Amino acid sequence: MAKKRRPQSKAAKPQLADGEVAVVGAREPCPCGSGRRYKACHGRDASHAATELVRRPFEGLAGECDWVAMRELVPAATASLTLRDGLPEGVPSVTLATVLPLAWPGLRRDDGSVLVGIQNDTPSGDISRDLADVLLRGLTADPGSPIVTGRPPVDAPRLQDVLDAQVQLVPEVHTGFEFWLGDAEDASGEVAASLERANSAALPTLRLGGVEAAYWCETPEKNHLRWVMPHGEEELLDALSRLHAAGASSLGEDTRLVGSFRAHGLLVPVWDLPSAMTAEECEKPAAAFQERLTEALGSTVPLTAEERKSRSGLMNRQITLS
């Protein structure tokens, strides 16, 4: 028979100085002096605080929809970042990138510039805090060195504290990952192999110019348009349902609104497109759809039975990325 564990009294749990939660190895002795491992003592508190999910980590940043797109949709892209307090001496620029070589969280280049990768696994449930931590450590890292994953304190700054939140994020989509290097021909070893793997796996993707945060991508079977939208989910679903029931939800002949997915608190409608339909050919239909959507969003009339049926169908085709 398994030996019963003696219940631990919460009141008997020793306290750390000043009420702080220390961060040490999970299997190391807890610094409070209880004699237990950190993960079984104060580590429980730190783990809970650090992994609590922030549903909309990019809320409050200008261009929130493009932040989400760079995190979830776009294989290869970069965007300049503007720090609230300006760039420190010796740092000519800070750039957000979808991914970096060898999945590094960040990179301080030889010239002092800083790259931050947005598509990496993060150690907590607040992507904004984790990315800000990488960015800030990159500002003081040695030139020519990668920035490894860290574990920021739960009260560490977030992107909203570090960046000028009024400056719009403007992604530049690339056909490959040559932006990793000043001259891709100089790549060698692990970096060259990582570059080759990344380029071979990247789906051709383009950002539409006439509407915000809409991304065309090419796949072997068909093309798609994935459009990150800033509206409340219920409001947007109602509007999409009105258009779908009226036969006005497509982007032209042989196109179809097939559903949507949730990503970081926002809804992303997805259209199937013919394999011959280019990103340029999406521009006018997308702009016309935006006008129809704006009108539908302004409607306060209750949904009809047909519109409710359309709404149910759209909800049944939803998935959640995060």
C-alpha cells in the first residue's frame, strides 16, 4: 500500500524576505528555508503567476492585428520598432522578425542592431512581457551574440511599456529569410543549414496594400486570404453572418469564406481562393468587402433565422490558435 502523505498546512509555509517570490531551479531547495524543492513550495506561486494566459497580449499597441499576423500567419517578415525612450547609444535599430536562425529569441548583430523573434516559444503566458524581456536584454548584449530565452519577473515591463505604442507596426514581408544576414552568401555552418530549411518551408505570402492586416498566401492546392480583424468577436460574427446569408461574403467568383480562427484574442476570417488568383487580384474585392463589412457592423437589427443559421455554421468552423 502506498504511504500516505502528511497534509501540509498552508499556514506553516515559510515566507521569503519582503514577500518576494524568488526564481531558482525547479528542483533546487526553496530559498525560503522550508527544506522542500522550489517547485513544491514558492515555485508554485511563481509558476502560476508566470503562466497565466494573457488573452490579448498585443492590445494597446498600434497595429495590433499585424502583431498577431506576424506571430501566427507570416513566415518571413520584419518590422521596425520604435522605443518609447529612444535608442540607447550603440544600438542603431531594433527590428521585429518572424523567426531568427536556430530559433533564437533575439540577436544582437555585429553592428549593434537588435533583432527580436516573435514566433518563438515563450516561457510564460504573456507573450508581450516575454518579448519585451528579449528586447531589453538585447540592448545590452554583446554585439554578434544571440539572446537566449529567459524568465522575466511577473512585474517586468511589457511591450506596451517599452515601445512607443502610437507608432504603427508596418510589416515588410519577405520571400525568404536572407534578412538574417547582411549578405546571405556569407552564411555557413548551422546558420546556412537553418536558412535553407526555413526558406524551403516558407509558403509564399503577401500583405494586401488596400486593407489592414490581410494576408494572401499560396499553397499547392489553393490560395487563401487570412485577414486579422480588430472588431469584437460577437460583433464581427454577426456582421459576417449577415453578409454570408445575403450571398455577399465572398471575394469574387470561385472564392468562399470558409470560416475563421481565433488568435490572441482576435478573430481571423479565412477565404479559399482559386490557385490562379494573385494577391494583386484580391485588392479590389477585399476593399469592396471592407465596405460591406463596415455597413454590416453598423446594423442593430436582430439577426434573421437565415442569418442565425449562417452564424452557427461560421462558429462550427472556428478553431483557436492561442
